Amino acid sequence: MNALITTLGALNATQSGMILSHEHVFVDLRTPDQPGYAQAKTAMVVALMAPELERARAAGVSAIVECSTVGVGRRADILCAVSEAAHFPLVLPTGIYREPWAPDWAHAASEVELFEWMLGELNGGIEQTGVQAGFIKLSAGDDGLTPCEVKILRAAAHASRLTGAAIGSHTMRGDVALQQIEILEECGCDPRRFIWIHASMERDFNYNLQAALRGAWIEYDQIGDPLDDHRFIARIQLMLQANLGDHLLLSQDRGWYDPAVPDGGTPKPYTYLSEKFIPRMRTAGVDAATIHKLIVENPFHAFAR
């Protein structure tokens, strides 16, 4: 039976409700060579972020996919502490972000070594937490994949093929997303396990269509600005008109504790989708069954393994 692998154990479809497919609890967008990178007191992160998870639960959210991977400050120990304090499940990633955030050890590692590392985190646990990674998160440069990024993607493809784990990629350009899909197919990985993160950043909607028709998930995950709601709703309606609603994910890319700013900064709540955007989708004519599919069924199918 497929299950969502979280910090609080596996959840099946009957145990999960609304799932936010792209958020952050702790992230450091500085490169790993910066002083103080990914460093924070666990108690301070818990104090700031556990209440945000509790507010998300009150707004109907049952789980959050935490997308801070290696290279952008992944701290599985801190994430587990926040999750346990709030009694709220998070889905954590294995994988490595793009250059120049990819650490030196990722450049030095072979494709096989990267594959074995990912497989270990998916099947065993992340670092010393004992919590399995629920999916693979990586990225691609806007001008195309570098050799290191190709190596990481190929390793992810083989790990996904053996475990069923989804591969989510921070990819801005449609031609790069299609290139990633081709590499996955060459490695024998099903494109239906690929999630194009930030797909709405590609202005040409035809790329969204092409990727979805190849089997990929299309993620519109920067919802949260009222001035942009009409644009996201228009894209959602185009996907639905193309009968591709089964390939669509919605989220906000919100949070988070930022160790680069004093006291972690001011987080953006995880509640905009529930409180503002979904009512606006209803007003725009999106029916209740479709909304349930987009926020409950689709993210479970995308991330469960």
C-alpha cells in the first residue's frame, strides 16, 4: 500500500487530508561556504515555527512537504524537533540543490556514490534522525544542466526507480524541465515520478502542457500574493480545460526560519491557500470535487511511495 513517509511515521490515504506540496520550515539560501550557514538553536526554531504548523493544522492542513534539501540548509534534526513539538507531520527530502549551492562533496562524488547515499536516506534514515526521506529534491540551472547537476539527476533517477520516491526539481525554464524528463527516461525512471517545481515561473504555458503530457506533475507553488491570484487561477483553469487536472499540485513556498537574519525573521503563514485562494477558486467556478483532488488526492499520489 502506498504511504506518505513523514517525520511522524507513514500516513495512508485515509489518514491524510490537505497536503501542502512545497513549503519550508528551515532554510538557508546562502551558499554553504558562508559563515554561520545553516546554524541555529533548535529551541529558537521550535519557538518560531511550531506555532505556524499549529495554525496550518487549524486551517485544515494535514501534512507539509518540506523542500529544504542539501545545499539550502537542510537540518533534519531541527525539522524533526519542530514536527514533534507541533505534533505535525513533515515530508523531508534527500537530494542536492543546484550549483553554486551544491557542496564540494557532491562535486567529488560519483553517480554511484550519490545514488547509494540517496538510497540510504530513502530506505534507512537521514543522518542520525532515524527518519526516512520521503522524496528526492534537486534543482537545475536556468541556462541548462551542468555536468554535476546531470550526475545528481541520474543518481536520483535510479534511486526513484528502486524506491518509487518522487523527484521534485526547482526548475524555472520549460526547456530545462523537458531536458530533465528526457534524462529520467534514459535512466528508466517513469516521468510520472517527476515534479516540476515552480512550473508557473515559465511564462510559456505550452511547456507546462508538454511536461504534463509526458507524465510529469506540474506544481504551482508560489501562491500567496493577492495580486497574482488571477494569474494562478487562469493557469489552473487552462490545465483543467486540457483534462490535465490529475497532474496539478498547488502550494505556497512559505515559512520559514532563516538563520541569516536575526531571530530567524518573520515567517509567512502556511494558511493563505486555505483562507484566501481556495475561496477564490470557488468563486471562479472550480467545483468542490476538483479542489479536493488538487489539495488532497493529487499531493498524496505525487509523494506517496
